[in-house]
Amino acid sequence: MTTRKEAVTAIVAGATGMMGKQLVKLLLEHPAYDRVIVLVRRDMGISHPKLVQKQVSFDQLEEELDGALVKDADVFCTLGTTMGQAGSKEAFRRVDHDYPVALGRAALRHGAASYIVVTAMWSSVRSLMFYTRVKGEAERDLLALGLPRLVFLRPSLLIGDREDESFGDRATNYIFRVLDPLMIGPFSRIKAIKTEDVARAMIITARESGPAVEVLESEEIPLRIRGQK
């Protein structure tokens, strides 16, 4: 694949989460991006010459997003929540399905160059698990839009610094770290993955001229990074 050379704008939705913060950090450091626009509900409390914080209501995202900002931009979506944080299935679906799809519609309407979105391992509309079924429905509805370049990343358990990490989250992360050396062969695809690795793969993929639709499964994400070294 060839690498796009021109400096571009990056737009990030989900910038205040564990995954989004890592992505924003790397985008601000990346020489290809001269502006990083984060769509947030509240100020992130950071400043950088490249950083533009745009406070939005995600329920009115399509109306509030300025089309001039989106034109030719790389749009990154790391929006996501948990059932515990959302409080209900309806609220969870709104964050993990409705908002990413609304952002995809805006990206298409205003001529974004690419749309790169994090979903989850085993995302499928046929999944018996509510979480992965909603992720699969988001993928289905984004595919239906016909974006010029759409990339899904489906990571396994994400490892990183989470501000609101519960005891259960810490225990799960610890267990996955201990078991990591045993995750070989057919089990390699369920190895936990660092948020930094996913973020790097997102940027690498956005900078490439690739197919209209691409899916990176969890075990393929490190390979994409190594392929760029």
C-alpha cells in the first residue's frame, strides 16, 4: 500500500476515553497531521499548538459538526462505554451504535478522506452477547453508508491507563498479563492488546491508500505496526 504524503486534519470522537487519549497523543506527535480536532462534551484540560477542542452534543452531532472541518480529514472514532457506565441497554446502544453511525454519516456528507473506527473482537449482528451484537450492528450500518474508506479495528481486551478502572478491570488486566505468554497458536487472537498499539495501527491505516473497506482483527493489529517499521 502507498502512503499518503499530504498533511491533513484528524478528527477524533471519543478523545476522553482510555483509547482516545492515547490516539490523540500520537496524532499530536505525528508529522503528517497539522491539526487534531477533538469532539468533546467538556474541555480535556490539555493544550497543544495542533489541538482544537470542539465541544458538541453527540445527540446533535450531525447538526453541530462543521462540514468545512471534515472535508478531506481522517476521522477516527473510539467512542464506547460499558453497561455499568451507561446504566441501561438503551444508553449503551446510543454511545456504541448511534453516535459512531451519526459520525459516519457526517464523514460521508462532508467528504472525509477516511473513517477509522474501533469496534470489538467478535462483533457480529448474530452474536448472542449484547455488547458484540451492538458493535456488529454499528459495523453493518456504517458499511451501508458507502464511505470511500472505512476501516474497522476489532481489538481484544484493551490494556492501558483507565481513570475509572474498577477492581474487576484491574483483576482482569492482571490475569490477561499473566496468561499472555500462553496465548499462542489458536489462542493468539484473544491476547490482550495495548491501547498504544491499536492507536498506532489506526494512524498507519489512515495514512495508507487502501481498499474501500478493511477489517483488522486483534491479531492483525501488531502485524500492521511491524509492517511499517
